[in-house]
Amino acid sequence: MRKVVSPRPSGHTPAHLLISLADMLRAWLPEQRWFAGKGRRVTELTLLSVTELHPACLHLLVRTGRSSSASAPDDCYQLFLGVGEVLPPRLAHARIGRASEGPLAGLTVYDALQEPRSADLLLERLRTAGTAGPLRFERDPKVSVPAGLAPRLLDAEQSNSSLVYGDAYILKVFRRVQPGVNPDLEVPWALARQGCTRVPAPVAWFRTSEPQAATLGVLQPFLPDAVDGWTLALEALTAGRHFTDEAYELGRATAEVHVALAAAFALGAPAGHGSRRLAAAMTARLEATSRAVPELLPHVEGLRGAFDELAVLDSGRPVQRIHGDLHLGQVLWAGERWSVIDFEGEPARPVAERRQPQSPVRDVAGMLRSFDYAARSRHPWRPEWARRCRDAYCAGYAAQARWDPRAQPELLRAYETDRAVYEALYEARHRPDWLPVPMAAIARLAQQHPASSGGPHTPVPSFHSAQGG
């Protein structure tokens, strides 16, 4: 029989508890997909918050510091730790370690999100709302979530963890926590109020008030029969068929979401001086990335030209809230229509930055780059397939939005260039075999006029995982 312990025995502070946890967490955290400091050792650990969710489950907010990154800010992570004397064989894969000292000495610690009992109780907290220490569990009073939905942890998540309950709801747990309202709660909630059905509406969520207010997780309807756009695109490529009909409808769906976002949130001023600031920021990212990715150096001058053209552009269109990280992996095809998910934006960027109004062309550029990624992930490379998808997507967008993002090629080129530079940095750090994909686009963008298309073929290896990071 498993022995359970009180997570904060009388007289023990988070600092005392850290005596038991520090060594095992320093070893375990860097191995997790959602840990941002890949390849860097955790040197500092601070327990910011410890809450008992049930007698054998602790909720922790942990601040980490890393070696070789003195200039980088510390990160805060959300952990659910189970504690027991004996770990059942079915949970062996969830084991974090065994404490040798401190208040948990002699007890085994494991990832509680992989334990059905803890996952069940987490859903129950969300169903009924209420508080647990600094944690606040809230829900949409118009939606009743049934009890007893069997949980399962998805294994495809990269930057967060997701639990599916009975194929009816999905709970996204934000592993890397930043102060403020997470856009993946704020935006779908606002879109639901606008009557936009392209985005699953939040039904429950939880947050913390300490050490700072922050969103911790969101429960939304799950689409069990949905297929993500990346998978569908690769299936089309493998079968040798076009994807233009789907791309056109995806353009319409994107525009529908953008129109709803423009109604739900305050608009920003049209570009003018903002174009110069945006171009300067893109140029700074290019220069910093070229120092980290030497392959970029021959193309820097040509890429800078795209940003110079942006600096003198007056788009005449206001900026607004957008998705922020749109690609084929962020859209689902279900019931003969597209849905858009994951409004968190790029997790590496501060929440305040992700919530700023931006040009919707940024989302369009992200999707255009995604079509290129798909085309280059299959042999032989089919540039015409990607071009047709890009054109169909923009045509669908224009039909719904009543304006065509291709009408301002300088703006579209700048955003595509900025996205390709971001991709090059990501691939160089995490998936070097993928680096030729953004590099082919970079070579094209560095030499093209804004209205031109196409470019040289760069061979790439055979890929077996989805786009993005």
C-alpha cells in the first residue's frame, strides 16, 4: 500500500522542501520537451509556490537559473509532483527520483500528470471551481462538464502538456509560466463572445495569484476526429494530389478569425513610424541570428533590403490582435471545415509582447512559410505545389477579408523573411537536419523582388515529424 505524505508538513517551508527535490529536478527538468534551456545545466532552483492538490500531489511553481546564460532571464515552470513510498509499475515511466534527504526522504517523486487519479482530481477542481492556496479554478457557468471522464496524456506536445478527458475536452497545462493573462485563454474567450465558431471556446481554466498573477491552464472542447493541417498536407504530397481547395478554405478561415479579432480587441494605429520600428526590430533579429547561424552571413545584405523596404512603407491598415504563430500544425480539419487552435503565440516571447497588436500579414506569412515547409519535406521537391497552395490561401483570405495580403508585397516579403530567420535559428539549435528548409527560402528572399516567387532547390533529408517548435 502506497504511503502518502503531507506536501508541506508543519514547520516546513518551500526552502525545506527543496532540500528533497533540488537534485532530482536539476536532472529531470532538462530532459523534458517543454524545458526551454535545452543543452544547458540548471544551476539555480527556487520554489515560488507549493500547493497541496490532494494528499499525494503537489503543485509547484519553480524558478530556474541556467549556467552559461547569465544574460538570459530566469524561467518559471509549473510542475505536478506525485509523492509516495512505492511507485506502481504502470507509472515507472513517470518517475522523477527518490529523495534522500529533507522532509520527503525515502519517498519516490513522479510526474503526477501521468497518474489517472491526479488527472481526475484536476478535472474535478475545474468542474466545480474554487480555490486551493494561491490557485484559482474558474469556469464558464453556462457550460456543465460531466464527471468521470477518463484522462489520457498526449505525447505529441512540445512546449506544454495536454490532457484529454473522455475525447470530449482537452486541458492544456502551460509548463513555462509567465505573468499576465495567457493569450490562449484571452483570445479564444474573446472570440467566443464574438460568436466566432472557428476556435474552440474555453470552458474552464485555472490561474495563480502568487508570486504574480498568471494563467496556468485552459480546458476546451476536444475535436476527436480532427486532423491537423500539417498531416493533411503531407498526405496530399505523398499521394501526389493538390491541396489548393483546402488551402483556399484555410485562407477563408484565417480571415474570418482575423475579422473577429479586429472586432473583439482595440485596433492599433496604421503603420507609419511603426513600420520603421518594426523594420529595425527585424533587422536586429537578423543581425543577432547571423552571429549564431553562420550560414546566414552570405545573405544578410539581401535580407536587410527586405526590411529597408518595410521601413519606408505606409500600409494604411491598422494593426490588431492576431494568432502570432500560425502554421499548418495550428489548424484542424474536422466536419468539413477548419478550426484554429493554440493562440499562445511564440512561447519564448514575453506575454506582454505576444498580446500587442500586429499586422495580420504576419499570420499570413507564417502559413505561407508552412506550405513551403511541407513541400520541401517530401522528395522530389515540388515548388509548384507550394506556390499553388500559397496563391489559393491568399485568394481565400481575400475573398473573406475583402483585402488581399499580396497587394502589399513589401510587407509580405518582410514578414516572410523575419519568419525564415526565426526558423533558421530554431533549426540550427534544435534540428540541424532541417536547416536547409529555411535556408532555401532565405536564399530566395535575399535576392527576390517583393512580387517575385520561386527559388533554387536545396536538397533536404527525409523528415518524419511535424513542422514547428
